[in-house]
Amino acid sequence: MDVAIITAAGRGKRLKGDISKQFMTLHGKPILAHTINAFERSERISEIYITVPRGFMKYCRKNIVERYNFKKVKDIIMGGTSRQESVFNGIKRLPRDTSTVSIHDGVRPLVTKEEIDGILKKLYIDNKKDKKVKGMLLAAPAIETIKRIDEDDVINETIDREKIWLAQTPQTFFYDVILRAHEKAIEEGHIATDDASLVEWFGYKVKIFRGKHENIKVTTPIDLFLAEIIMEKK
């Protein structure tokens, strides 16, 4: 069974609203509702699990899940003090017959069901070719020149942008691997920047699935403005 964990446990205030960004309105609906809808429409995702901040479980169920009649949402889980902890809280609640887990930011509402399904399909195909491949993430190629600087802000290298990709979500992994990677990280006190880097640290390969630059993470007012424009265009 292929399942999704949507992480919506952040309390970011960079949007300067009175409510957490994932519950703010975008094109007539909460940002989180748009995000869930993409996974609800996916042909491959069977179940959805959502992590939310402490005190928002009832709010999310009533104002998001029930209001928009999302049938695939099986559980709403209290998040942790970090994204890594929130994801692990979700992983621990998944059914034991889970095959893959697609982990997605709740504030990336512009992801498409085609991207979600495409990542899953490619993960299974590439794993058959190479058993070390245990993960697949959506990413977009860098389009601007990348500079490396020293401690005095002096440029000491211009990096070949053909080899630079901007990591997005969803990031999809085989369930047993992502579970053990998180457990090992807890044992060793290892903090990762995202789930892909955690699986890489655990000793497995994670590959890229080409996505679109439009799959933005809504964290600032300009992101919300851009998301509105992109959604209007669609």
C-alpha cells in the first residue's frame, strides 16, 4: 500500500497572519486543503496521514477534512518540535502493510497528482534495476548561477548549475527504510535537513524526479502572491 504523510505541524509566522500558514486561504480554500486534494486525486495513494500542531487536531478535522470531504485521510497526528520529529510521529502511526511513504510539505499546494503518481512509478522501476535505490524526490533544476563564498563574502567558486537541483516534496521512500532511518537517527542524535538526506546518511540511494519550479513552498507573503497567480493561470 502506498500512503502519504502531509506535514502541516509548523507554526511559521512569516506570513504575518493570525493563524498558521497551512490554514490560511489561497484561491478560496485553506492552503492545506489544496495540498490534500492533490493526494486525494492520486491514482496510487491509498491513505493520507496529516501532522498538525498541538491543539489543531480538531480544527483540522472539522475545517479541512470534513468540510472538503477528504475520504483518504485516515488519521490526524500531533506534530513534534521539529519537522523530523513530526514526520517520525506520522511514520510510527502507519499500517504495517505500508509499502511506500510519500512525505510532502503541507504548504506546497501546487503539486500535481501526475507528479505524485510519477514519483511512485519511477521509484518502483528504478528499485528493480538497482536495489540500493530506496527513495525518489521531486526537484527542479537550478536556473540561476550558483556562487560559493568564503567567510568574508568573497566568491571563491562558481558552481556548475547543470549539477544543481532544488529539492522539493513529495519525497517518496520504501516504508521499512525510512522507518529504520528515523529510528537510527534518534539513536545517534542525527539531525537531517530533509528525509532524503536522512536516507542518504543511512546508506541508500535517493534519485531525482524532475518537477516544476511552480511547486513552491508558501512561507512568505510573496510566496502566497505567486501561488495565487499560478493557481489563477491553471
